[in-house]
Amino acid sequence: MEDQRQREKMAKERKQRNLLAFTGTAALLAIAVNLAIAAINAHKKKRGKKDLFGSNVRVNLSAHEILKLADQIIARSKEVHDIVASIPLDKITYMNVISPLADLEAEQFPLVQSCILPKLVSTSDEVRKASAEAERRIDAHVSTCSNREDVYRVVKAFAARREWTSPEAKHYVECLVRDFERNGLNLSMTKREEVQRLRTQMNDLCMEYIRNLNDDDSFLCFSETQLVGLPTEFLKSLDKAKNGRFKVSLKSHHVSPILDLCKIQLRHRFARLLGYSNYADYAADFTMAKTSSKVFEFLEDISASLNDLAARELAILKELKKIEEGDSPVGIEDLLYYVKRFEEQQFDLDLGALRQYFPVDLVLPGILKIYQDLLGFRFEEIEDAEVWHHDIRLFSVLEFSSKDVLGYFYLDLYYREGKYAHTSVLALQNGSLPFNAARQIPVALLISQIQKGVGGQPGLLQFSEVVNLVHEFAHVVHHICNRGSFARFSGLHVDPFFVEIPAKVLENWCYESIPLKLISGFHQDITKPINDEMCKSLKRWRHSFSALKLKQEILCCLFDQIIHSTENVDIVELFKHLHPKVMLGLPMLEGTNPASCFPQCVIGYEATCYSRIWSEVFATDIFASKFRDCLSNQHIGMQFRKKVLAPGGGKDPIEILSDFLGREPSIKAFVDSRTELSL
């Protein structure tokens, strides 16, 4: 599922203020915002230790309690797996094989997360170390379970009977079988051992690649004159050589790492052992794309559709370079510089100054209001619940019409030493419906590292941080909305491409005037939100040179697909061939190896680098078709909630999108939106 440091306050003044369920739209700005800010700024004097109804998440465990709980989790899991494995093949049923495994997942997930959570948020070194050790033990046990041939044999025998209790149960059983077989349990012992050996070898090579990136200390020296135009803060961050010149390292955060790719052929061998023709097909099999050929078709269709717009954008940059440098050809190395020059000239947009309009105390209640109004929720802050730090806030999510509790979410938003550094969402308890039991409600955590205000001044957010909070909070509500039966398919446990689609849909609210004004206000007078011209500039800036930028990304994605679907590729020659083909004739910069600065191919996104584009294309289709002209239409919002957010991973993602759109999703809206908002 993106970024920086953030987090919120603690509030004690409520009864009425505790309820952040405002209705209406921007006209209520002054009243709604003032009430919300008063609520957020009030510090809770104390918190009790009240149980959270329906939640099995445990917080504030000691180091000893974490390790003890981890051992209990492992013992219970082993007990259930042993029982399932002991069922004679002629006695197997859904109730004695599948149901125990599904119920175990639902029961143990919040306990596992209780062990792992402290590693991310605890202020205690001892507790963080215990949490990391607990995670290691649990991971080792999970690995053992996923390689248990006796359990696989029983599950496979049940699957062969095809006695499904529901389509979701069928999908659950298929996932169990798939996970075992992707570990090679349907292979001979010799091949199975090779699968494990190759997996270990690939992991080791990936780790070695990352170490090489981190250890590389090569640099180039530049004079201050040569670096004119770079931010003062960046120049201050650079070391200097003995001759007084600035040292610019070749690490990725300065330029790009000059290192070799991981050995791709190991991935191909691994995929072939598991029955795939290449690694790209292995990676695509259980995603929305299904096959690598579909991925190639997708990328090439988008690239071709953007050719005309990209050509117009390139012509603008060529003209800018001609004015500044005379008649010299534009190279790929010129693009970023002249894009920035154009944006400086055309957009009256100072992103540094813009943050004065985004005090965190105003942004957060504005975001909550947007989600409540659109999706039919009511968020109530819970007093006296046990939390792991006084900054943490806890909310219940209620159905607005019935007041039924749908779930809970924690906000851990402010900077703290030793805390996880990025903005992200963690599922703490999955929604599910265990057999013969009440529905287990979902619990989520939004974690960030926002800097608090100092000296009586409010904490201010960069616009990118605002977008990131809106995006990540979409993951929170996606998790809370789940109505699936199986914990494995809960909220965020969906297709890795699909999980980003709802969040990318809702990012669009950050670029539309009414919601933008709701979440903004000058920090010295919050009744003055950003003006219409600024809203328009942000929207234009978002799509500035979008075709050229996207084509550069498509170039890398095609490279990623080709090296993972073809063996013995000369990666430098491949880039030389692809570059002019995708980038409208612009050649690759001589003497460089673009693959060396593309580590996603190596670890984390191997053969799936296109996932961001995939998610954005279908998110744009949803927004353009359903929301663009009716941002606050709760009827459409409720349809989105029920048809897109609620099903979870138990339903095919394309079916989910088609059901909501009334047709199959397409790339047309994405391409049209780029053209409509072009320069």
C-alpha cells in the first residue's frame, strides 16, 4: 500500500465535541472546524484502562508478556494444525478441516499483531527488541506450517470433493491450496528442496543488493556555481571535499546507485519449478492482471494512447531549451530541469508557503468529516481506553443510521523517537464471521510522524503530507468496511493492486475546491481557506507533463516485464532499444545504465512495477464515472462502500469494479483526464 512524519493530539473536552459527525458541506466550515479544533486541542488529563468491546488487540504488553503470548500463539496454532492433519481422508468435512483453520486465522491475527505492534510504536528499547524476537518466532512457525505436507494432503483432499458452502468458502480453500503449492508441496521432494533453496538464494541476493546500495560511498565533486538553483537546505546537507567542492554521492537519494541487478535467471528457474513459463507469469497469476501478456497489453495501450499528448509536452520543453541554450537537441537528461522551469513560470504555486494553510488541527477533522459525509459513518472518540502513548487517539466507527459499531481505529500521528518512520496503516484485527460466532469487528491503526507545533504555533503539513493522510485514511475505512466472512479476505487483505484503488480514488478530493477548502485554513485565521486560483493551480500542477512522466514510468515497467519474462537479456541493450521506442525518439543517455537505479526490480516489486499505474488507471475510471460531478453524493458514496469496500478479498476485483461501474473498467477515462487537464 506512501510517506512521512505525522500525528495528532489528545482531547478530553467532550460529550458533544467528542462526536465528529458533522453534516452539510463547505457552508458549515467556520462552525464545524472551530468545534472540531476545540475538541482536538483539549488534552486528555488521564486515561483509564477500559476494555474495548469486540477487540482482542492487546496494548502495553511488557517484553515478558510479548514473548509469552508469542509462544502461546505458536502452541495453539500447532495444536490446531496437528488436529487437522490427523483427520482420516475418508472422514474429512468442511467443519473438521476448513473451519478450524479459518477460525484459527481470525482468532490469532489480533494476538499476532499485539506482539508485532510494539516494534513499531513502543518507546522502550527492551519492548521493541522483544517484539522483533516475537515476530521472528512467529514467522518461523508460519513458515513451518506453510510447508506441512500432512496438512496440505488433508486440505487438498477436501478441495477435490468440491463441497463448497459458498463462493467465498470456495475461494478460501483455493487460496489454502495455492499457498501450499507455491511452496512446492505438490512437487517431488527433490524439486521441493530446490524451490526452497532458490527462494533462500534469491532472498540472499536481494539483501546483498540492498547492502551494496547502502554501502556504496562513491561521489562526484561540484562547485557551488555548478549547483546553482538547488535548494539551500540540500546544499547544507552535502559534505565538502578538501578543495571546498560539494560531494554529491551516487546513492539513490542524490543521483542513482551504479550497481548490478540481482540474478534474474534464478527467478525464472524458481517459476518453472512451480509450473510457470517465466517469473512474470508467476507474479501475475494471483493479481488482477492474471498473465504477463495482459500486463504488456495494458502498458502498451496506455503508452500509445499518450503519444500525442506527450509529443505536445515535449515540444514545449524543446522550445524552452532553445530559448535558454540555443539550437541543441533535447535529451532525456533535460526533462526534469525544463519541466521545473516551465512550472515555475506558469504556476503561481509556492508549495512551501502553501503549508501555512494546512494546520494539522484543521486538516484531521476535515478529513474525518469528508469520509463521514460521503460513506455514512459517525466517528466517536473513545475516552479512557488503554493506549500505548498519551498522544494516541482512539475512535469507534458507527453506522450513521443505526449507531451499530462497525469497527475501531487508532491514530498515532505525532513524531516519537524510535517509532516507525513512515505514514501507513496497520490492520490490528480483521473483520470476519467465524462459524457459530458473532461477527469479529475490524480494528486499524494509522501511524505517522507528523511534527507537533512548537511555541504555541500549530503543526503545519506539506500538501504532499495532506494527500498522504487522505490516502492512508482511505485504507482505514477500507479495512473497517469489510463484510467478508474470512479474516484472510478482510479489508486490506485483498489483491495487492486492488487495495490501492479506493485510496487513489479518494486522493482526488485533495484537488477539488470544496473539500480542499474544508481541510484548509490559514494557520493564523482558519476561516480563510486556500482560494479558488490556488485550487486550480494545484490541479494543473498535478497533471503537469503527466504524459511524459508516465511514459518514463512505463519504460521502466516494460523493462521490468521483459527481464522477468525472457532469459539472458542484455539489460543495457534492452534499455537502448526501449528508450526511443517509448520516449518519442529520445535516446538513452550514453554511458549510463538506467537499470542500476531501479531497485524495485530487485526486491519488493519484481515483475509488478506496473502496479501503481494499474491502480491509478482504474481509480481514475471510478472517479470520473461516479464522483467527479458529485463529490458529496452520499448515495453514490454508500454504493462505493457496499460494492467496492465491503466485499474484501473474497470476490474477484474485476467483478467488484464492474458491479460498481455497471461495465468492465477501462483505460479511457484515465487517458481522457490527462488530455483534458493538459497544458
